[in-house]
Amino acid sequence: MTVKRVELLAIEGKRYARNLRQLGQVRIDHNSTVTVVSDAEPGAATIEFRYTASYGAAGLITIEGALVWEGTPQFDAKQLTETWRASSQMPPDVASEIHNTVMRVCLPEAVVVAKDLQLPPPIPLPQIKFQAPGPTGPSAPAGNSMEVV
């Protein structure tokens, strides 16, 4: 299985609240949805998707796109298209690959949109902690040590 190509078709962001501090803690929910699966070139399927980062009463980011997925000898693209048309389902390993690809492509875009709208980033940023200088001597590290958590 492999994703050959991903293209983003629409990016929409809305900030509903003027003052986010009044809302307190903002919960961010992520959702990746496959909307359409159709035949593409021979041996491949086009999968249309929608990624949503919902900030509750604070705002919403929606990204729509499409990707081209090539099948495997065990489960080809034509089988995927037929299965989707019949039940709107796909095998778990294919679904994992598709949704992980959507997240990998859309999350960085959503971070940029969130910054532009002055919303919190949709992923936790690493926290950096500095530790006080430890013992001195030839084997001790120089200066303060830093830990990223």
C-alpha cells in the first residue's frame, strides 16, 4: 500500500470568540473523514478527505483534499472502491494508512492557520526546562542543562 500523491483543495478557518481568555481552557478535537473513494488511474484509487480541528466555541479549522492510493496484491484499489461503495468501510490497515497520511499532511497546515487566527496550536508544543548547574569539574557538562518534554 502506498499513497502516491496528496493535494489540498480547500482550507477554511474561523475564530468565533474575540477573547479566548474568557473561554478558559479550550479543548481541541481532531477528526479525519474520508468522504469519497473513486477509481483513478489503473491500479489506484482517489480518496477525498476532510480534516477538522474543532475548538468548540473558540473556532474551527477545516481542510479538504484528495490523495491517490495504490493498492497491494492482497487488496487492490478496485477492491477498495467496491468495498467503499457497498459499505462506506475500508480494511483497518488501509484506513490507518489513509488517516495517518491525512493527519501528517493537515496538522502542519492547521498549525499555520491557527497561528494566523490567534488560536492555540492544534498539537501540544514541546516544553523546555532548564536545570540549575550541577557539580563542576572536568567531567561535568558546561553551563545549564536543558530538557525537552
